[in-house]
Amino acid sequence: MTLKEFFELLAENPTLILFFFSMLPFTALVAGFMGKDEGDLSPWKYLYSALIYSACVPGIFAITLNIYLFLFERQSVFNMDIYTQLLPIIAMVATLLIIRKNVSLDRIPGFDKLSGLVLMIGAVLSFMWIADKTRIIVFSYLPFQYVIFIFIGLLVLIRLGWSRMVPSKKTA
């Protein structure tokens, strides 16, 4: 089964995906009412962490997939699948906004790793897009030192994203 076939299967049977992405903000809303002003305490912060990862991983994947489809595959916006390309992003934003009302996202375990992942994916996609759009003729018009600076800047962004995702082990 390919990824395209999997997305087509989800689009043909949207009940499960609609249930999953509607339960994420609803669960965050119920947890916000039940654990009012206790979001940074032990049981709630782990529930919020699970909700954030359950919402952000598909949401980040949907954003990355959309960027890839629009930049590289030149897909029209009118061909966008609502269930697999738009619903995860809406659910991610709604879940994060609801959780943010009850607790600071900095106090949620592992949330900094998601921002590092987004930064790393963005840098890699930017590098791929520049490599895709760059032609040999462009090198004659663009000074070579600019190409080197762009490449180094993207590598630094990738490294920064990786360091936020995987913390370094400190020796005492």
C-alpha cells in the first residue's frame, strides 16, 4: 500500500479520521475544565503532552505534505483533500489554543522537541526547494559566496533544529 492509496482509503472512510481529530480538541477542552489552573501538575501535563503529540505529529506532517505538494508537485489548492491535508492542521491549531489557555506550553514535557522538529523540517525543505530551483545558469549570475552562505545557513538551521530535538548529554 502506498501513501497515496492510504490517503484515498482515509478519504473514502472518513469516520475514523473525523472522530480522531474531533476528539483531540474536545479532550483538551474537558481536561481544561477538570484540571483548571492545575495544567502544570503531574497527571495533567502528561495528558497534555500526549494530546499535543497526537495533534502535532499529524499536523506537522500535513503541513510538510502540503508544502511538498504545492512547491514540488505543483498541486492546485482546489485538489486539496480536506480530511488528510486540512483537518489535521485545524485540529492541531485548535488543540494547541485550548491547551494554551490552561497551561504554558513551555511547561509541557517534550514540547520544545516539536519546535526543533519543525525547524529542521523547514530547513530541509528549504534546502530541497533551493536545490530543485537552482540551475547551472543561476550559478553564473549568483556569486558563489552567496551560494556558500545560503548552504551554511541552512546547515546551521538543521543543526539548531536537531539540537532542540535531541538534547545533548551533560556530564557533571
